[in-house]
Amino acid sequence: MKHSANPEPHGIIAVDNYYMREALVEAAKAGRIGEVPIGAIFVWDNQIIVRAYNLKESTGDPTGHAEILALREASKLKKHWRLSGGILYTTLEPCPMCSGAMVQARIDRLVFGAYDPKGGAAGSLMNLLQDERLNHRVEITAGILETECGQILKDFFRERR
């Protein structure tokens, strides 16, 4: 776990861009070890408290998504499952499993980069994070550094073919 200094305050878009660039650093780490390049950052009180990237292939664990790993580590650090006040940044729109975990953790906000039209559960296929039937809803900011977040995935899959 590596802590990070606050970004310069120039508005919410600049802050979101700053943290998404940090998530892209994590995504690149995943790509270098043969994992699908998805990275996540968990922010608490304007500080990065967790950095994570996909480890599904390396661990053989179907829950080894960057978002799940970030939530697990944040819960350990906070010594509680409830992560109200936290913001999760991820380079790809989360799947239903990850979105469900965010609702369960009661995070305040999700910020993601690229949309996932085949598996996204934050607006593409469904919007689990804001489903009124659930007891918690997560604020969503979508499309932050969308081009860069999508490109790292396109490059990874192009190289694998």
C-alpha cells in the first residue's frame, strides 16, 4: 500500500483526472504481468489509501478484480466493512460482482474511465449502483480519461491476438 499526496485543487474534474491517471498506472502493472489491464484506486479523505490491479489470472480467483481487491484492502485498513466516505476510481466500468460489492461496502462514489458495453453494471447493461430497490446508492462519474482507459485495453487485446 502506498499513500499519495493530495492533488492540487483545481476543481473536481482535475481531481478525478489525477486519480484516474493513478489508476491507469495500476492498470499498466496488470498488463505487464499478463492480466487484463484494469486498475483501481481507493481514496479516503483526499488520500490514496489503496492501489490495486487485476489478479484474476495470477491467482486463479474469479473475484480477483481490481475493484474487489481495492475494497478488501480498504476494509482491512479501516477495520470495517462499511466504507462510507470512500471513493473508488477504476479504469473500466465495473461488472455486476464489483458493483454489488460497492453497494455492500456503502462507498459514496464510483469514478470510472471506459464503458464496458458487454459487462458494465454502472450504466451500460444495467445500473446496479443506483438501483432504487437496494438500500444504498452510489454516486457515479463516468468517462474520466475514457480514451486512455479504453486504449490500454485495446492495446492489450490486440497484442494477445
